[in-house]
Amino acid sequence: MKRKNRILLVAGGLAAAALVAVGVLRGLERTPHNASTYVMSTVVTQRVYGLRAEQAMREVEAALREFEGRLSLFDPDSEIAAINAAAGDHPVEVSAATFELLQQSLALSAASEGAFDITIAPLTQLWGVTTDHPRVPSQQEIDDALLLIGDAEVQLDPQARTVFLPRAGQAIDLGGIAKGNACSLAQKIYEERGVRAAVLSIGGNVYVLGRNPDGAQFRVGFRTPKKADESYIASVALEDQVMAVSGGYERYFEAEDGTRYHHILSGSTGYPAQSDIVSVGVICKDGTRADFLSTTLFVWGSEKTKAFMRSHDDVAVILLTEEDELLVSRALEDSFRLSEQGGGYRVTFI
């Protein structure tokens, strides 16, 4: 009898210890792990929940650095630089990941009606908006660069996995799509490591995986440069989605006469795109598509973007015009919220 009681006590103690262990593990899963680094010419922040969060964050950072090394326009050792250097001469074999991204980029570009073009690099390099030495080029320089733009000329060979630019001087720039694709890359790593909840910010792109451990959806802010402190004027709930934001205020320089020139260049005019849009956010499952669309819609302007919003229910859009009007996809009606700083803006759901 005493032996039986002792066995029960031991079993009870083991059960209690197991419950404590489960409680500790659950507590660890609910504790956020945070990291911040500078990569891809921007600040990257991660907030990750889970037992393998630290490992996942390290792997994401390493993957982003490798990603930048392959795709950078300005790194002479990148695959993109190799393609550009061989323009007009010979095809260049690239990695499977780079080839796949180029295929996707060209497919998306075809739907942009000229607003998005991955052969924009001659203009990117000419203006140098994101470099330490930006300048306003001469009209002749711009005209010469425009002659080199047209990604319909890019030749991809799936069998050899090669890329060829047929004319000397042509060049590829994936800056308008790379950060969104990087979000998709991080998503795979998080999922492979069993991460159930995470928030990743790469410049103007935010990827949200799962929900906050308390069950609530994560909320992502939408801000405007019109506020001196760049405070958020609105927020929206995201889950397993990317929000990519583009605006002329993100990267720019001021010429000697005080004129401001931003980094979103038009392949039609050769100048920074003239748009009545201050900022546009695109929300969808695919980070690459979200990044592409945020750039494309900015170049299109508000009227064409409103038509797009009405005809695409698989993508949600938040659009701020120069008239202080917020145009919001109706799909966001339940989760979209104005902040105290957004009180002066008119909201229209489309």
C-alpha cells in the first residue's frame, strides 16, 4: 500500500513537472524576439515568436545578405552586374533563384502598361537618386538612356538558365521588386523553422505571419510625409500578408534650385514619375506582386488606380492623394482605422 502511494506521488510529481515545462514552453512561444540590421540599403527589423525564433532570424538575415549579393545593381560581383556587363555581347548563366525572379518580374511588367520596367537601370544610374552623388542629367543624356529601356527585349533561356541583353548599354535594375521578393524568401524560412508568428519590415515592405500570441491580428501603420513626425495616420490588420508601400517621399534629393526629385523613375519620360499620389500601400499574399503593384500604381496615378481597385478583389489598396483623400479597398472596411493624427483626412471605400 505504501509502495502504491509512493508510485502515485512520483507519478503525480512527474505530471506536475511536465505541466510546468509545458507552461514554460508556451511562455517562450509568446515572448517576442527582436532583431534589427542594415541590409539591402535599408533597415530590416524582425519580431519573431517561437522556440526557434533566434535561429530563424539569423537565417533570414543571412539569406537577405546573400540575396543582396546576387541582385544588387551597384555591386560589381552580383549576378545582375554580370548580366549588365555582358549586354550586347553574350548570355550569362545565373542561379535558379535569380532566373525565377526575372521570369516573374517580366510577367508582371507586361501587365503594367509601361509603368514598371526592369531595364530602367540606365536611368537609375544616370540620376543616382539613391547614391551619394545624385544629379539632374541633361536632356540629351535622358534621351539616350530612354533608347535603352524596354524589358520585352530581355532574352531568357530556361534550358541553359541564361539571361541576355541584346544591346550594349542595356541594364537590369530589380530595385522596384526586390524587397517584396525578399519578404517571400523570409516567409519560407519562418515556415521551415516552425515559426507561427512574425513581423518583418524591409524598408517600405512589411510581412506579417500569423497572429499575435494573444490571438489578436497584428496591425500595420500607414503614414504620410505631410506629418512632421511621420506619424501613422491609419492602420490595418494583417495576417499572412505583405503590405508594400511606395511614395515619392521615400528617397529623393533636392537640386540647387530647390526642386525635389524622387527615386521612382518613369520609363516613358526619363524623369521621376509625376503622380497625384502621395503614398500607396498594396496588400496581398505575394510579396513580389505587392512590391511591383505599389510602384506601378504610384506611376499610374489615382484615376487609373481606382479602376484597378474596382476590378481586383484579390488585392487591397490604401491610397493617399495630394488632396488629402484616403482611398481604401472595400475589403479593408472592417479592419481599417484612422489614428488621432489621421482625423483631417477624408476616407472613401472603393
